[in-house]
Amino acid sequence: MNASRDQRRGGRTASPRSGTPDAIGLRAPDGNRQRGIGRQILFYTNAPWAKTGYGQQAAQLTPRLIRAGHQTAIHANYGLEGANTVWNGIEVYPKGMSAYSDDVTVAHYQEWAHRAPERKPLLLTLFDAWVFKSKAFDMVPRILSWVPVDHTPCPPDVVAWCKRENVTTVAMSKFGQTMLHNAGVDALYAPHGIEKHFMPTATYNGMTGRQLAGVPEDAFMVMINAANKGNNPPRKSWGENLLAFAMFAKTHPDAWLYVHSDIAGAQGVHLQHLAEAAGIPSDRIVFADQYVMRTGVDQTALAALYSAADVLLACSMGEGFGIPVVEAQACGTPVITTNQTAQKELNGSGWLVDCQPFWDGSQRAWFHLPYIREIIEALNQAYNAPLDASDAAEAFAQQYEADHVFSTFWQPIMAVVE
């Protein structure tokens, strides 16, 4: 590895700060809070302990809503079955029998709302809006829906949901807000946020990020962190990303790829087979430990992995938000993304890859397929990047810090939503 890359990685990592992320707020006893102040909110999304983008936002937003005076419980459509439980003092309702739990969502809402009807009960959703098909949602007077939009234009089923009289829409990207406005939906805006533990992190439990990844310290480390779910179409553009890396690696013998994902995924792409077909040498690609991926990766360990990488490769066909792009930049790592959907606005320090339209018949809207040759060119530019990329990346990511996002966007939203 040349000296400049060694300096760059050394310049953007730091000893982990002491302390932990903000403590999770417990639901205060009624005697500590005036009844009737704040809302009675049921938050429909992934379980807060799930290591998904939605799960992370549930763990982040719920305690902040509670500290702001809103009695809040979670309906986990993924991550809990069979019985209610309590997580850090917060009640969590289980998933139902249908694919997206719409067979029990309204019943859970009614049970939670009945406990404090004077607090103007509210159903808050964070999930793909096209799944909300049940007529039972008409029985919920107030729905605040935090909606991902990852197509152009906004898919018709998403528009139909957002135009319901009982739904107030919150876009999670400025791109999504524009697409919704173009479709006649007056959407509010609140981005996803990241906790303070995403920062330049040199070690985790005495191991460097390179040691955690199994990548040599003198390599040029490319990292991919993406969910491997579905293959019709493969939204994360696995084929384009891996083939581009294979072609880049032919002329860069010190290039390694670390893939932070499930190898087979949930009806996803078999990534090991794809890597072999792309021609990536088996000694130049490392997959995350699959047992650890199934049981959960500590977020500080993830920060160390991001910090160790020279660049995050995150080109996809479309993103409602795309939280790894912000997390990586908060750790001082520049990113490569597609020049479309939310990826364009989240790329504050890195390289944008052009693309061509890809028709998604199931959603009746366009995805965007990244050009392989442009991914290769972006990897070449990352390989020769200037030393100040880390400072620019960190500075850009600060606007998505969780407390800032809550005070700037969520508190005003909660003040105006009926």
C-alpha cells in the first residue's frame, strides 16, 4: 500500500470515545407526566433490536418521542412473534400471520389507543407503503406514515396510500418529497438519523477494523454493506457492483472487497456464486461472519469496519434513504453511489455514478441501473483520492445526527400533525 493511502486511513481513524450512545428513554409512569399532553403512538416498523435500517430508526426515534412526552409502543412487523414483550421499558407488540402483519396492526393500535384515548392516538408507520392493502386501516382515524420512495415517478400504490384522508405523509428523502409532490401529495420531510457512535473508530475490543474484516492492513479496502433481500429485481445492484470490482481488481493487485451482508440472503442473490462468476479471486474477497450477521453486529464494531475501509461501494437501483451511506461518511469514509433517488443527496463526499432506467413492472415505475464502467472509474478515483476526504465526509454526515434530526424535523411534525 502506498504512503498516501496509509496516511489517509490513519488520518480518519481515532481512538473510540468513552461512553455509550444516548441512553434509551423509558416510558415514564403516568404520575410523572400530565395526562393529555403528548400523543398515544403505536409505531409500526421492524423490532428495535433488529439490525435493519428500519429497526435502527425504531430504536432511535421511539425513545426520543417518549422523552418528548409521547406515550409510544412498537408494533414489530419483523423480529417478534407470539407474544408482547418489553424492550428497554418500551412495550413491543408481535407480528401477525400475514406477510406484513396487516392482519393485526389495527387490533394492536386499538388496544394501545384504548389505554389513553384522550391523548389523540396515532399510528406511525415506517415501512414500504405499497404493502398497506387492508381495508382495516380505514378504522384508524390518524396515521402518520414515514414513506420511502425509491422509484421515478412515485409508484401508484404508494401515491394511493398517501392520498388517503386519514394519512399524513412524511418523506424520508428530499427526492421522495419531490416525487410525492409531483404526484399531488403534500408530504412533510424528516430524514433518517444516525447515533453518535458512528464516528472514526480505530479499534473494537482491541482489534482494528481491518482485523475484524479479515483484510490486510496494507490493502485498498472496498466495503459493501447492503441487505441481500429479493432478486426480482436485485435492487442493490449486486451484479454491477461485484463485476465492477472484479474488473478494477485486475489492475489493482492490492484491492480487497469486504462484503457486510448475508451470502444467500432472504430469497436474495447467492453472493459467493456471483463473485465467482464475476471473476473476483477468492483470496481478494471476504464475507462477514455469517453467524454474527444472523445474531447482530455491534454498532461500534460496524463503525470500526467503516473506518477501516478506503471507500464504501453503495450503488443500487434505488433507495428510500440508504443509511449505510451516511454511517460510512460519519466514520470518515467516502462513498460511491448511484446518481439517482436518495443516493444523490446523501453523497456529500465521494463519487456519483450515472445510470440508465430499468422498468420495475411490479411497482409500475422506474428503477435506475448503474453503469459498470462508471463504477470502475469511481473506484479508480477513490484509489487516488486526496487526503482531506475524511474531513469532508464527517462534516457532511453531521446534519443527520439523531438529536439534530429529532429537534429539527420530528418535533415540528409532531406539533402540527392532527
